[in-house]
Amino acid sequence: MLSNSLANRDIQSQIHPQTNLEQHERCGPVVMASGDGAIVTDINGKTYIEGMSGLWCTSLGLKEDRLARAAARQFDTLPYYQNFAHRGTEPAIDLAAKLLEISPVPMSKVLFQSSGSEANDTAVKLIWYHFAAQGRPEKRKIISRERGYHGTSVASASITGLPHLHTDWHLPLDGFLKVTCPHFYREGRAGESEDAFATRLAREVEDLILAEGPETVAAFFAEPAMGTGGVVLPPAGYFEKVQAVLDRYDVLMVADEVITAFGRTGTWWGSQTFGLKPDLITCAKALTAAYMPLSAVLISEPIYQSMLAQSRKIGVFGHGYTYGAHPVACAVANEALRIYEEDGVIDGVPALGQRMKNALAPLRDHPLVGEVRGMGLMWGIEIVRDKESRAPFPAEAGVPAKVQDAAFRRGLVCRALGSAIALAPPLIVTPEQVDDIGRIMAEAVDEVHASL
């Protein structure tokens, strides 16, 4: 059969990221064949609600004709040109100007790459470059949070705070430091208020800077809302308190908006939702609604001035990727931004987020669910062994993965991330599909609870 042939060829030939490779040899892939809106169909004809937007990225669904036409027009005109050494293309120029226009804080320039990992890797290099230009090359240590996710390249995986991205990779690199994940449900102390929790975490950042030496600490990386770490929203006042610490010691703020930019939290940028004031912003995923690979780093004026100084000294800005500012990807991104704006897609997210909140609310009373958290179209369901103590199941029990699989059998794609189930459907999901997500999740946790 075709499905068996494809599965066998896949097992024999392809490596799947973030996958148990031994298990994959036994079970093989689910091969997807087509998509339409928030629905994806496998090669056997079974349909699923794509409740994770692929990897948080297909924000306009899986069959947006305007994006396909934008790509086709650019393929027909100029399918590729490089962006090195004074060359440019109209789609890249237009996109850079638009990103600066809509940026949540004033920014000076845009540098394009192809993935979120590349964007965060580049941000690290620019931070080091900036302080070198100032005659402070020793100011290079990077602080990030446990459970934060920033990519899988050598530098971006070092920023990431997930152990499976470090074990036996000889990561993180030296000088990449971690502080507590801002998850009040998991990390708050008995009797501690949310404000006191935020104050304690900001103090932890300050204590680390002082212990390492402010002259050696360069930047703090943060997702406005954590994605792969299990959909963790910051406590009220957290970023304001942390920002005050960073300003005190001349430590840069980097907002990793790879997941949160372009509507996921209900505003154009997660930095707007949570009040960040970054010096650098990285974005990707929804920038093209995932129809083409593209990422961007938005660069503040002081950092750009350092780049100018380095260029004068060295003779060239020594960084770049072959496919950065790819004209087809930029043409698709320009069209995606027009759709978000002209069709009111982002304006519609708060109402859909409220619908999702209502659909998932009954789960709060379920014996397996400790917390339902989220905003906009970014939600997490915390799976617990005991509601009173908040104790999670042992990792080897794989209970969140069992919930994920039970939902998948019922036609919903979700994702087990640590002790949580993540949901992030496309921004064009229908209210009825949101209700179906809530129904399927309730059935899935019921099934797993009964099996335990």
C-alpha cells in the first residue's frame, strides 16, 4: 500500500527532529497529505484540527491562496537573489520598512535570516559585536530562563533552558547562565503572592549579575510568553521589575518573538502584550505564516551604531546567510502582514481567545488537570498526579504524551511539552473548531484518567 511504502521509506531514509528515533523505527510517521484552514488530512483521508499551527507557525491556516499567489508572482519575476554586498530586492526592502513601522518599540534596522534559531544565534553575535565596538569585549555573558526555548543551533540551544537540548551535545557553552522559569504555579512558594514572586525573580536576576560581575553580563533573553517550555505566562509586573534591573547594569533585553509575534497573544507583538522594552527583537514563524522559511532581527539604533563602527574598523560586516532576505519569502511575508491587517485577523484573536478559555475552562475541575493557562490563541493544560500537592507524574510515565495521543486519535493535533499539553491553533480557526478542541481535550483526559 502507498501508506506502508511511504512509512517504510521514511524510516529508512529520514531523521525527524525532536523525536525518539528508536520509537520511530517501530511506529513510523503519520504522513500528512493536504490542508485547508485549520484542518490537516493524512494520506489515509483522516482529518485533524491542527491545534498547534504546525509548530506555532501556520497562523493563516493551510490553504491561504493569497500567500500562494504572492509566492508565484515572485517566483515568476525573480525567484532568488542574494542580499550581500550592496544587492537588494524590492520585497526585502518593503518588508524591512514595514517591520520597522509596526515594531512595538522604535528600531533602526532589520537583518533577515531563515529560521528562529538563526535569528537568535545572530542576536548573540550582535550583542558580542556591540560591546566589542564599545571596547568592552568581556561583557558577553547571556542570561536566560529555565524552560525557555530559543532554538537548536549551538548558540541558540545554549540560551535554551531545556536539558534534552544540552545532554551529550556539550552544551550550553560557557557564559550562558540560567535563572528561574517565571511559572507561578510551579515555582511560587507557599503563601507567596504573584507580585512577591515577580519581585523575587527580578532579585534573582540582579543577584546573578552582581555575582558574575556587571562588566561581564551582556544580555537577557526572554520569550514574552514561553512556548515550548509549556505555555508559561509571566506573572504581573515581572518584565517591568526585570527591565529595571537590566537598565541598572547596562544589560540588553532581547525579546524572542519567534512564537509570539503577529497576533498569537492577541496583539501584533508579545512585547506589547506584556510590556517589554527590548533592544533586539527576533521573529519568524507567523512572519510568513510558515509558507516560506524566513526570520528577522530588529536592531535598535545604539546596536546599529556599533555595527557601523565595526564595519569602519574591519572593512565589512562579517555575517550573513545565503537565503537571508530571500525575495520569495519576503514577498510572502509582505502579503501575510497585509492579510493580518486588512482582514482584521489579529483584531479577531482576543474573541477567539475568550472562546478557547471558555472551551477549556471545564478541564480545571478534572482530577488530572492542575492549571489551564493562556491568552489569545496560546494555551497550556498542566497535567498533575495530585491536584492538592501539584505533583506531576514521573517523566517516565509519559502521561501528558498519552493525553496527546488520545486527542490525536480523536482528530486533534496538540503537543505534550514537559508536564503540559500545548494548544495554539491558527489565528483563522473557527469558533466551532475551538469548541471541538475543548470537547476533544475533555474526552482525551477522561480516557487517560480511566486508564490510570
